[in-house]
Amino acid sequence: MKVRAQSLGGYPRPRSVRRLLRQSERGEVDPEYRVRLLASASSAVIGAQIAAGFDVVVDGMLDWHDIFRPFASAWRNVTPTALLRYFDNNFFYRIPLFTAEPEPVEPVLAPRVRLYAPLAEPAGLKVVVPGPVTFTLMSEVIGGLRRDELAEAIARLLADEVRAAVEAGASFVQVDEPILGDPEVGRDEASLAADLASRIAGAAGEAETMLAVYFYPPKREVYEEVLKAKVDYVMIDAVDGGGKGATLVAEAGGGRKGVALGVIDARSIYMDRYEGVKSLVEAALEGLREKESLILTTSTWLDLIPYSYSIKKTRLLGLYAERIAGDLGLEYTGGWR
């Protein structure tokens, strides 16, 4: 079995980018300067991942206020509205308000891929989209639109985004459905999420695909539905819930190629201890004997901790992935360091 490492999603903004975005909102920044500074800051984040040995990297999404906003701002019939806490984190998002089925106005992912894919070499570039079920359940919907219809409409638009992103050079596509870790979510929502993630993944062509569930491990019945998704990997948080995620993997298995196991705590500034990370991997391995790969990743996006700690945790993830592969007799496939 091969062992790889990669960050799950977005990074926190360094001070220069926070200042830039505040100035941009006041109309005080030249658009060309904004692009240059964001590209410079994103290059540093990409470089940290490459230095850690990741074969697939994210651009950091430093200009994304939350995972929904770029899409809600680029579609008709949806508007970002009031702020709300994002799950149980010290992080807020603007609630998307849908008045009808969304329609595309401008692309979100492909322009980013064209800008950042050359900066990611020799690694591949991963794009991340919000899962249609999480997007729908965390939005307000008016005008008589049914939520299942809205989720399907969102899936169609995201499939178009993914298709264009892969054509532009993306090599990995991740669909985030953190709502599936909510104890109140059941089999029906999970089944819909798996079906819609499969449709989005179907637009990814030769790119690798993943369905990610984080913030807390899902219930067993939810995880079993998630495993039906036609994606290469299923990601599960192994940090939160006292290792429950690793146990679920051991008992129920993973995606078509394997599992992405969230083993580095992305919600804490304290450095993860090697023995604790290794024990999570060992606990999950029983369900992965016939799988091709194991991806070690962060428990969620790193944007919930300060910037300097996110860079330290990136390096730690790469070091631990290589060490775990050696200790457990597995093949480590990173190594740009």
C-alpha cells in the first residue's frame, strides 16, 4: 500500500493578505496589484506543501471568505447574507440565500487553476468544492424551491466547474460534505450526498476524486452510504471523536482506491505527537488491506489556526507520513524534499 500526504483544504491568511482584502473592500487597491500579492502569498503556501513532500497541493484559497461565498457570488439567484457560525468552530460564513435555481454568471475554479497549476509543479493541483447537501442544508431557501431539487441544481453547476478546472490543469478534485458528520444527519441525506458527489466526480475525467467528511466522524449508517460514492477516496476525520473515524475505516473499509485519514489536528495549535498519529493509522489499516493508497491529511482545513502554525503542521504532516510508511513497511510516495 502506498502512503501519501496532502492538506485537506484552505489555509489562514497571512497578515499581508488580511490587509489587502480589507483595502480591496474599501476600493483602495489596484486590481492588478491584488492579483500579484495574492499570487505571491499563495506561492508561499504552495511551496510549504511541496517542501513537505505532498504530491498534490491546494492553492490555499487565501481570498475565499468561506467555502460557499465564491460560488454564491458567481451565480444568479443566490446572495450571501448574514453571518453564522460554521459548525462549532470559531469561524463564520455568510448564509447563502437561494430564491430560485442557481445559474452561472462567471467561472470560479478554472481561472485559479490556470494561475496556480504552473506554480504547483512538480506537484499536482487540487480543487475543492462544497458538497451540494452541505451547501443546501446550510443555506436559506425561499420561493418554493425544494431542497433536494436545489442540491441537484448545485451539483450540475459544480460538475461544470470541475470539468473546466480539470481541462485547465487540475489533477485532483475534492467534494466537501462536512454536514454528514452531524449526528442529526441520517442515511437519506448521506445517500443523496454520495449520489451527487458521484455525478461531480464523473465530470473530473482522469483526475483523482475524493469525498470529504470532517469536523466529526459520521454515524456508521451514514459512512456506509458515503462509501457508495463513485469516488477514488473517502476522507474521514480520525482526530475528533476519540479515534472513532479510524475504527469506522477498520470495520467498513474505504473508497475505490483507499481512504484519506485526517490525522493532524487542524483545530489546535499544539503539535501532534507522532505515536498518537501512528496509532490512528494502525487502527484504520485493517479495513484497507486490499486498497491501493492511504492519504494522510489534516482533520479539516487549516484556516482555523494562525498562519504560522498552519505552516508548521504542514511540515509535520509530511514528516510523519514518511516516518509512518517506514515504520509500518508501506511505500511512501512523496519526496520533493
